[in-house]
Amino acid sequence: MRPPSSFDSEFLLMRDIKASHLILGLTAFFSLFLFQYKLLNLGNNFSPRSFFAFATLAAILLVLAISTVRRRQLVWTREHLALFLGPLLGIALQVWLGMRPVGIEPVIYLVIAFLLAGVIMGYLQVDIPRRHWTRIMFVMGFGLVVQTCLGLFHWTLLDIPALHFALPQKFATFYGGFFQKNHFATFNATMTLWLGWALSGGLPMARLARIVLILASGLLAFTVFLTGSKMGVLGFTGGAFLLAFVYCKRRRSTPLRRMFMGWALTVGGAYILAELVAPVDSADYAFSGDSYQNRLMMWHISWLAFLEAPVFGHGLGSFPAVYNEMFPRFAPAFSYVIEDNTADPHNLVMWLLVEAGISGTVLFLAPLLAIGVRALRVRPQNWFLVAVLFPLILHTQLEYPHKGSGSHYLLMLLVFGSLVGQRMHNLRHPLRVLHLPDHPSRFLPVGFIAGLAAMILVVSVHAAIMANVFSQRHRAAMQMPLRDALALRLQQDDITHPLIGRFALRQSVFLFAIRALRDGEVVATASFLRPMFAAHVLSHMQGRKLWQIMVDMYLLERDWEAALVFANQVANYNPVASEALKQRIGEFRVADAGSEKFRDLLREYRRQIDAEFDTMDARN
């Protein structure tokens, strides 16, 4: 047996690679099983992707610790340096422009996740071309990991009026399943792009697993037809077009016009077939007045806000405040305006331009372009990785790091892991190998990392189980008499749980409130809401509609002082909205308690409640 100090792709961490496959596979299976039907019905904060991010990070840390301790070496390349510096540069830019992340933990989490993901995937990529079962697992698992890839293209670049509504937005939905809304259609479209890249030489293992890729393509075609997702249809046929283009470019045997004609027929046929036969009708929603006009309004006002500070922007984190300030000035010019509040322009490029201006945008994109150029120089077929990398990093960095989903981190893992693996595969010796001394005391840092990883994994599992239990409790409580449900809810300890407490409160506030209004038990619900929900709604639900709901809850029980206190707190976020709420409070205060004004308000809420519950019943 060769000594472990020498680098050899045939020797490197064989057993640890198997262990990593086992850990990651069990993590994926557990997260899918646990959240299959429960949690997505209530919200996305503790979705499978969020749990998958924590659990996968724990698994990566465990595998890295095991590998380092057993072999006492850590492979390091220049791609790892880019992987490490990319997030740091993005965070430094945020700080420089005035937006500081809340606490150091999210920053540490992001950097460690990116760094270790590249290390581990470098090991996995070396092993992939040699094991048949590993190839199959990689091909099928890759689709799950990159399910949000094309969605990132959509949210980053395509969400503008000219293109946004050319791609209908009501994506296929497996309600309560892992693929929710656009994620399922994204999975279809992204897999086809990856298949085209892999079969055209992007992965050395593609030629050895061609039958698996063909079967996966057939499965994607069937799901696209079954769900009627036109985003998936366009993505699938677009991927097929790219694959055909690469094939023709290499073989030079098919005229381009015949290829374009076949692509056009495929797109048109699949579109018509999905529209006429498939059970999901996406055109009604995509081209409805609400969706179309709201997106036009968001984009136009965002663009006008950018023009007011085009060089340096309004400051990172300022978009909601800037938008709400711009709305009264610009909205009268647009006849299609419906809502007057938004915290997201649904276009991340526009978001970056408004907050950072042209200068910040250029500085932000420079590291991405540098890494993309490096990826293309390493291997020309990395065009797919570069295409994925740009929207991925842009989307992830513009969110707070701790809001990045598991799909973001795992897609980054595969992008950089592919680069690292390709480079390691072509080198007899890596650029640098860090060797650990044999003395046991030097293993303490590694032991600490392993312990931390185990803790994260345990906490993630605990949070997942608690959230699942909460889902069941919540649904049971909705069927009980309201006062009994409130008493039971106050006795349950998950309200103060450090991980799912906020999730529990946010999901409870609206459902219990509308039940109270429907059943005429406003006082009981208001006394339940007041001590726990008011501040939470203020800090997390910055929207005039939700602020008015909270004020109306106080008005319906004639608690004028509490309503005024809440309206004064709103002034910290939006002075105009605060004054409007105070005026509303004054109007109701001078009205008689039994006046028609109160009855109309209660009837309006009851009508909304009935509609909400009808929707919930239809989904269930």
C-alpha cells in the first residue's frame, strides 16, 4: 500500500469517500421523508431545503474531520482560494456599502460551508469516474441538488416585463412534496441543461453512464408533460437545443436550419400538448391582471429609484424603505398599480442597482467574472458551471447568508467541486497539501470541528422533528373550539423554542386571528396575540396590509390605546403608513360601538376568512 503522504487519485481517501456518500445519502433521504407532506403546508422557513443545508453542512464537516484525522492531509488548490475569497469579498462589499450582517455566525457559516464543500466535492469528483454505483447516484442526485439553478436565472435576470411574462409563472406544484412550485419545474429544466453539458464532455464520467443519462432525460420529458409546466417545457427543449447545438458543432453532420426547425417544432408541440392535455393551467395566473400589473409596477418604480442614485445607490438593505418612499411620488403615473408596498423587486439585478448603484454592482460582479474566466480556462466545457455560478452567487450574496437555502449551498458545492476535481484529476501533485503532525494533541481542533458538526446535525434533526410535531399540533388545534385551542397552544413549549419559535408565531398569528374573527371571539384572540405577536409582526412583516390587520384586531375589541401604541411603532418603518393608521383609529374611535362601520369591518374580515379557509380546504 502506498504511503498516505503521497498524492494519488487512486488512493486518496477511498474509505472516506464511501463514508461521505453514506452520510449525504442518509441526510437527503431523511430530510425528504420527514418533510414530505407536513411542513410545506405551513411555510418555508423550515422547509426541506433549509434543513438540508444544515444537515449537509454537518455531514461535510464530519467527513472532512474523519478524512483529515485518518489521512492527516488536506488538499488545497487555487480553486479553493477562490472559493474562500468569493464570499468574503461579497460580505466586505456589503459592509463597505453600509449593510452589516446580523452577528458573525451567518458569515462564518457561509464561508465554512463554501470552503468545505469544495474540498469534499473535490474528493468525490476524483472518485466518480471509477465506480458504477457512484455514477448512477451522482447523476440522479445531481438533479435534486440543482433544482433551483434555472430558478436563479429567472429571479436574477428574467424577471422583467419583456421576459417575465413570456415564461408563465404558475409552475407545476406537487403540494406538500419536495418540489414546490417553481422548484419542480426548475428541476426539469436544469437537469436538461446539465445533461447537455455532461454529454458534450463536461464530465469524464458522462460517456460511461450514457444509458443513465438517457433514462433521466426520458423521465424529465414525462414529468414535463404530466405537470404541464411550460417553464419546464421551455427549459427541457432549450436544453435539448443546446445539446443538439454542441453535437452538431462537434460532428458537423446536421445542417443548422434543420436543427433549429426541429427545436421549434419540439417547443411548440410540447407547449400546445401541455396546455391542452396537462392538468395544470398556468396561463390564467401568468397573464392575470394582478400578477402582470404588480410586476410591471415593481419594475418601473425600482427603475425610477435607481435613476435617482445611479452611481452609488441608496445603500444596501434600503430597498423596502426606498420603494415605499418612491411609491406615492411615482404611482399616480401608472394606471396598473394595485398594491403600495413591496420588499422585493423580484429582480435581483435591479435590487443591486437600486441599493449599490453602478459602482457597487461592478465591484460586486468583478469576483464572479474572475472566477468564471478561471473556470473556462481550466476546462472549456465549464460554460455550464459559469452560467450557474453567476446567478447563484448573486442571489446568495444579496440575501443574508443565513437565508440561503440548501439548494444554494449544494449547487455551489457541485460547481466548485467540479472545478477542484477536474484540476486534481489532471495533476500528479496538488498545489499544496497540508499535513498534520502525528502528535495526538494536534488533533484537538479537528475533534472540536467534529463535535461542532455532530451538534449541528443533532440540532437540525431536533428542529425538524419539533417542526413536524408543531405542524400536527397546529392542524389539530384548528379543529378545536377556539378558547380550548388557545389554552392548549399557550401550554405547548414549542412557542418559546429557540429554533422554531418564530416560525410557530408567524404561522399562528394569521390562522388563529382569522378563526377568531370567523367565530366572533375577537377578545380571546387579541389577548393571545398582544403579548407575543405585535412586535414580531412589526419587525418581520413590514407591509401596510399586515399593519392594518393588526390595528383592526385592536379596533374590533375597542382597545384604542394599544392600537395607537402599535401605530406609533409603525412610524419607525413608515411614517406615512403610521399616520394613515392613526387616522383610521380616530375614525373608528368616534363611531358608535354598534355602528354600521364596525359591522362592515367585521363582515369584510369574515368574508376574507371564509375565502381563506375554502382555499385551505381545497388544497387539503
